[in-house]
Amino acid sequence: MMAVISVSCDKVQVDSDNENENENDTIRLCVVSDMHVGSSEIFTDIASEIMKKDVGCIIATGDLVEGGKGATVSEFSQQLSEWKEITTPLVSKGIKILPLKGNHEDDVRNGAGLWKEFLSGYVPVDDGIMNYTYVYKNLLLVCLDNYNGEEKVDISWWEDELKRNRDKKVLVFGHEPAFKIFHDDCLDDDVQNRNDFWEILKRYNIRAYFCGHDHFLDVAEVSGIHQICSGTGGGWLMEKYSNYNGYNGNYTPHRLIHKSSYGYIVIECIHNHISVFWKSLNYTEEIMLLLI
């Protein structure tokens, strides 16, 4: 199976090793989603596995902690501190970590300031929309905040970033799926906004969108683009899922893979070719998802 990505953002940061990068070297990233630290200890084991790999960057695509509507700010703070403690050995090893907000962070009442403070420990944060872009080696990593207001994707900002970065390979990350798998709340809450987002992916020949929110591995092909949902980082695994019965408009999602098991995504870029794998916890299974 196959997938590629691209997106845009407010802040652009550049990896300091870019100038010394041999383009023939392997670039390896991990994507982990829905860890739910505070109610699950699975992410500790996943982090230990990643420590053993030659990984340069980790994208955490939302629901890092349990949080939620019932959490106090104090509980939210404690959970974020625990997540930071789990990832400290990774940071000490020189691995860049890029966190995204999920609904369990967004739902904490009066928790916005605490999230902003937490995020600023990993990337520069300004007031306003918390989308951001990070340049890692020859890749533009676009990290979308799906909880910035009425629109799930800031289309103007998104397309401006793509226009400015035509020379880079682009990977796009968010928390919510574009097409419903299990949760009713996803990018189809605003169908036109979702459609605009998907059409821009097509226009710029971006072949994948990485997300989480639903706690399983699910890969769908939608009009030539792959939706790769990997909410398998620690939250309770979900057995139920739909046949993409949301508001699909003129699109028809086709399921390629579905699996309910803990694990994470590995993205490898070798000689300008990108491979995407899903690895199960404890190395019991590896699934090739996409070649680009």
C-alpha cells in the first residue's frame, strides 16, 4: 500500500543539520497517535522500542494524554508532565518531537494556556492558530491543529505553505480523519472545508494524510490519496468501525487495511523514495502501508 503527505502552517522551523545532510542517507521518522497517558501505560513501551531505532523525529498526532472534559487543569498538567517524562530519554538522544493537539487536549476546560506552554517546549509558539511547519532534512512536516475554531483546516494558510515550499517533499499530519471511520466528529463536520483540503492534496500531488482519533490502524484510498489512521499508541483499542458511512460527498473511500492492535508508524526516506510501515508493539508484526 502507499502514501505521501503535504500541508502548511504558521511557524516554520528548520533542522540545524540540513546543510550537512547527505541526500543518500536514510531519513527515518515515527508517527505515534492517541497515547492517552494518564489512563494507559502502553506508550512507555512504545517509546522504549523507538529508543532502539535510528529515528530522527517523532510526530505525535494528538490525544497525547487522557485529559478530556472531565479533567481539571491540575490533572491535565500532571498528565502532560508524565508524557514529557516518558519522552525525555528520546529528546536526550537528539530526537526531535513534534506534538499536535487532539480532542482530549482541546476538551480540558481552561486548558488552552497549559497546552500552549507545553507545546512551546518543543516548537516556537505565537498567539493565534497553532498550526506549524517543521523542516527536517529535505522534508516539510506540516502539523495541523484541527481545533482552531469553526474550520478544521485553515485552507488559505495551508495552500500558501504549499506554494512556498514546492522544492520540498511534504508530509501532512492532523488528529482527525478526513473521512469517518468510527467517531462521528472528524473533518467532515465541515464537508466543504474537508473537500477543499482533499482537492488541494490532489492538486499538489500529495498522496497521503496521517491522522489518529480512532483507536486502530485503518488505511483507505480516497480519490488517489491515502488516509492513514494510526490511533494505536496506547488508548483503548476500538473493535467497532464503519464502512466510511460519514458525509463523503462525491468521494468513495476504499479500505486497504484495518487492524486493531497497538503500534506506531515508521516513515523512511531513502534516495528520495518514501516508504511507510506500521510496526506492532514488541515487533510481532510489520505491515508495509505505502511506497512513494
